[in-house]
Amino acid sequence: MATLLSEDENVKSKFQLIFEKDQVENKEAISWIPYKIILQSGEKELIYSRKKNNTGAGDYVLALTPINEIDNLIEGIKNFINSKNSTMFSFEAVEPSFELIFERAHRGYSLTCWIDAGNVISDHYTWDGFGIRFFTSENNINLFVEQLIKEKEDLFSNA
């Protein structure tokens, strides 16, 4: 699992993105990967994941073909961190159930994540949802990217 931690030690926050590899039946023909997101701030925790028999228009999945959203997320974060001019990077999945926003902040970075569960359970986009925002460090972001890369590589191991 890829985990991005806040830098606050008193009220610990985190964003976790977990690829649910066990739900993939045919790894050779995979074009979408289901995922689970865990948001935590202090003692509060929210978990969003794919539900069987979902009757909505979307789901908690990332596209792997024809575009690879995992690669887009990884490269987008890396480019943002390495850029001297960029002040913000935003990622929203093709099946829009969450949005990540990285911003340069005073002495670090802020992460904002909005979860739009309404897109998953209804037949129209709602933009209603929960979110989390916390401050983090470049080191924490780089660790998160490394974990994402490892998770992506593990998707196709033992195929």
C-alpha cells in the first residue's frame, strides 16, 4: 500500500491508496484496477472501496489501458516535486471518485483529497463528498511515490 503521512506528530493524518489485487481475476487482460482509499486525521478514519453489485455509474477503479492512471499519478507528482515553477498538481481519476491536490506551502507541501462517493453510487456526478487536508514534506511525498511504484510493479507479479 502507498501511504502519504502528514508531518504533524500530534494529530497524525494520512492518505492511503491500496490496489485491491485480489479482486483481479485475469491479470493478463486487466484494464482497470480496483482500489481502496483510507483517509485518517487524528482518531477519525474513512474507508472507501469498490462494492460488489454496485448499481452506480462508476466505481473505485483506476484505468490501466488505454491510459495508465497509476503512471500519470506517479509522473505527475514527480514532475511537480522537481519543478521550480509549478505551485500545484491535481489528479482526478477517469472514473471520478477522488481528487488529489498537491500544493507548495510555506516550508513544505499541502495535500488535499476530496472523495466524491456520489459519483460511484449514483448515475451522475455530484461533487459532494468528504475531504482531508494536511501538510507534509518532500521526503514523505517521495516515499509515497516509491511505494506507488512498488505497488504498480506488484500488480503484475505472479501473473
